Amino acid sequence: MGWTFRYSQLSMSQTVHSDEPPSVGSRPVTHLRSAEMRHAAFGYALLAPAICVILGLNLYPTLSGIFTSFTDQSLLNPNTWRAVGWQNYQRLLTDPVFRISFIHSLVLTFSAVILQVILGLGMAHLLIRKVPGIHWFRSIAMVTWVLPIITAVVIFRFLTLPNIGLINIILTTLGLGSFTRNWFGDPAFAFLLILVMHLWRNVPFYGIAFMAAMQAIPQDLYEAATIDGASSWKRFWHITLPNLRYIILVMVVLHVTFTLNNFDFVYLSTGGGPVDATEVLATYIYKQAWSGYMLGYASAGGVIMLVILVLLVILSRKLIGGFAEK
Amino acid sequence: MKRRSLELLLTYAGLLITYAILLLPIGWLIVSSFRSNDSIQTGRLVPALSELTLTNYIEVFAINNVFVFLANSVVIATSVMFLVVMLGSLGAYALSRFALRGKNLLMMSTLLPQFFPYVLILIPFYVLMSNLGLVDTHIGLILTHTSITLPFAIWMLTGYFNAIPRELDQAALIDGCSRLGVLFRIIYPTALPGLVVAGFFAFVVSWGDYLFVSILSQSESTQTLPIALQAFMNSLQVKWGMITAGTVVAIVPTMLFFSLVQRRLVAGLTAGAVKN
């Protein structure tokens, strides 16, 4: 990958690596061509098992899925199918639930990623302060990220239960009993809760990653700016943010993919309900395939998701900055 | 001086609020897992000491097949971890240190699948697995989880290996070390934290996966904890004491592993983004 950072900003990369050519070029001239070829063959052999797994179990299924999207393959009898052209896609476009899921997926992905970047920057600003005990805070920050999603869902469902959930207990204690409700059962709040679960899980990852990148920004840039009378807001805007561009891009691309792809949060917490209020593309497609048995139809939905993912990744790159920029 | 202590105060206030939001829900879960169902049903914030009990855990471990689910999760996640570290490090070593023709294409084809929708992959995957006879087998699930975590692992390990000075390899080669020897004697020891993080990442994804297991596992003999927990949550709606205890059981292994790797986690996870 040609992704570059302006500064090697992570603790492990403190050894500054030069841009020297690959080892072959710098080896003594006495090495013959055949030795070089053997060398390259060895390299391919090392890579072969990984490439086979990835191509065989990821790329092939995806291509095959694109193919399936033009057929009427059914789960009940997967080995007999016929080509149906664009029929699945035409049906999808007229399916109101698909349209709702499409909108939900986009709204969720945009709002989650944008809020995560903003909150992550805020958290990084706290974590970078060298106050006593800060190492303790840094070390446990990612704790929500490593939890299996099903357990995060149990935690949030338990918190928001109608009678015995912590949220309602607190509201009642504060005398706000009229605001208590079954949060996941309320169409207005269920979607918001899905968003909150995404933030709860991912913001610390952003916070820690941004903090690591901020540590690598040379302090003299800030000192010079302070002498020139730049306000702290200006220092953030003109020094911190430009230096964080690449890590922001990496995090955005990773999480656009994660959020759009994510099936577990929605399926396990609401199953898409109440009344489609939280249905997203991943859950909708899953249901079409595994409850509706329509593999071809579901694949067409998956292909649309693939197209959105690719477009969003390109869009993030355009908005935040080129990968190869110096 | 005054300014400084104000800053300190604000920082702690910010940290306190942030960490309350992150940790209180987990704390509430853990406390509740030690409360009897009756105690949870009272809706009281602080339980009396006499209401604390281990009954929930005893009941969880008395569930039919709970040790099968636990064993399935452990076997699958650890196998995935070792496979990913092995295949990923060999691949990353090739991408980092060998002059390969078509390297960019290879790099692209390893990373690109990271962006493919899982729900789309799953459909042909199921057909493929059933043709291979791997549906409802441990091997099928291990292969599945390996294939979905490998792209990211190779990406981060290549970044990690690139950060190791090439002079080290050169010196070892001159001393008569073979190419494979360089990997074992130079790269592995130097990049050990990176390997651990790659393994941890694979473990966490495999341990927590619901989507793939829900389709590829069709009997209790291959079910993992997330599936069991979901079934459990839907069938025992009222027994929240047991549900919370089961959840804690599913959390503990990742937490232990996390406490070992947390210092290296972010440097490792974002290593692929470092200058190449």
C-alpha cells in the first residue's frame, strides 16, 4: 500500500526507516539472475498460502455472488437456477423495505463515522495530557472494543429494559418517571440506540489512535505557533488536524466498512424492528437469503452494498486527502 | 499555577465522564451477574449484601452443553489465531522483503476483500462449504474466520515488518543465514508485539463472530458462545441473572487476553498505515 504518514507517529515505528530499495537491489553484483529468480520464487511461495485462502474464500465467493445476483438461485434447491438478467435489481428498487434499509444504512454509517471522529478527537485531547494516572486511563481505553458484539448488545438491552433497566431506574430516581420507556421497543429510540452502541464500542479506538498520532507531532511546531500568537483553536486547526489527516483517513475507511457491513449490532438487538425502524442493508439481505431462501435476490442487494462501500471508500479518500501525498 | 490546576481539574472531569460512560455499563452487568433474579427484579440500584449470590454462575454452568459451546469457541478462536499469524506473517514477510513482480496487484488482492460485504460473501460461501462438506464442521468455521481476518492481518504485519531496519536482515544474510532463517531469527523476535496483536485481532473477531457461525453451524456440536448467548437471551427473557452471568463468562477470556496486549494494541492495529 502506498499509504504514507508524514511522521512516523506510532511508538513502534520510532526507528525511522529509510526509503532504500528492496534488498535485492543492494546485494552484491556477483549474484546471478538465476539466484534472483529463485529468490523471487521463494517470495511467491511464502505468499501463496495466504493468497489462496483470501482469493479462494473471499474473492471467489464475492465474484460468484455477483454472478448469483443475476440468477433466481434458491436456498431450497441451490443447484438448479436460471439466469434472470436484471430482474432481481428491478425488484429491489421497487421494494419499500429495501429502500428504508438503504437509507438507514447510509444515515447510520455517516452519523456514526462523523461522530466517532469528533468524539475521538475530543478523547485524544484528554488522553494526551500528561496528568498523573493517565497511563491507567490509556491502558483500559479499548476495553469496549474487544468485547464480542453480542455481549455489548446484552449490556445495552439490560440497561434499557422497561422495568429493571439502569436507565429507567435512574430516571425514576430523579423524578423523571414519565420519561421511562422500553427503549429498544420504541421506534424513535431504537435507531438512536444502535448508533450509541457503535459509538460506545468504537470511539475509544479513535481516541487512542489519534492520541498516538498526536504524540508524534513535533512540539516545536506548537511552540513556534504559540510565539506567533496563535490561539489554541488555531493551533488545533492548522497543526494538529493536518498532521492527523492520514490516521483519520485510515480510521474512517476502516469504520465506514465496519459500520456498513455490521450485521450483529442490529440483528442481535432489535432484529431490524420495531416495524423496520432499524432495518439496515446487512440485516435485510441476510433475511432475504436465510429466511426468504432467495439467494439470487439477496445477492443483488449484496452487490448494491458492495458498490456503496467502494464509493464511500473513494469518497473518504477524496475528502480527507490522497494516499500518496507527501 | 492557577491556570495549570484548572486545566488539571478539567482534564480529570472529562476523563471521569468519558470513562463512566465506557465502564459503568460493564460494571452494572458484572454486579447484576452476582444478584439473584429476585434482587434484579426489585429494580433497586444498590443490592443488599445478602442479595449477592453465585447461583447464576452455577446455573449457567449447569446448562446442557455449555462446556461444548465454550470448547468450540476456544478451539475455533485459538486455531484461527495461530493460522492467521502463521499465514499472515509468511505473506507479510514476502510483501515486505522480496522484490516481487506485480507486488501492487498482490497487495491489492490481499487487502481488497476487507471491503467486501460479509452478507454477500456468505451466500456463495455457504454453497461452496456445503459442496466441500464443511458446513457444520470446526474446520469450516476456522477457515471462514481465517479468511475474513487475514487481509487486515497481512496489512498490519507488512507495516510492522517494514519498520524493521533492513540492515538487520542484510547482516544476518551475510553471516550465512537463509531467507527463512532471517524470518525466524530477525523478523519474528523483533516484530513479536506485532504478531501478538495480529493474533489478538484474529482471536477477538473469531470469538465474537455471530454472522458466519449462525449460518455455517447447524447443530450444537459446532455452536459457539455468541450463538448460545443469543438463543439464551431470547428463551430466558426473565432470567436476567443467568443471562448476565453467561455474558460475563463470554467476556472473561477476551479480557484476560486484552490485559496482556493492551499496551501494543493500537500501535499494532494501525501499523499498516505507517510509511511503506
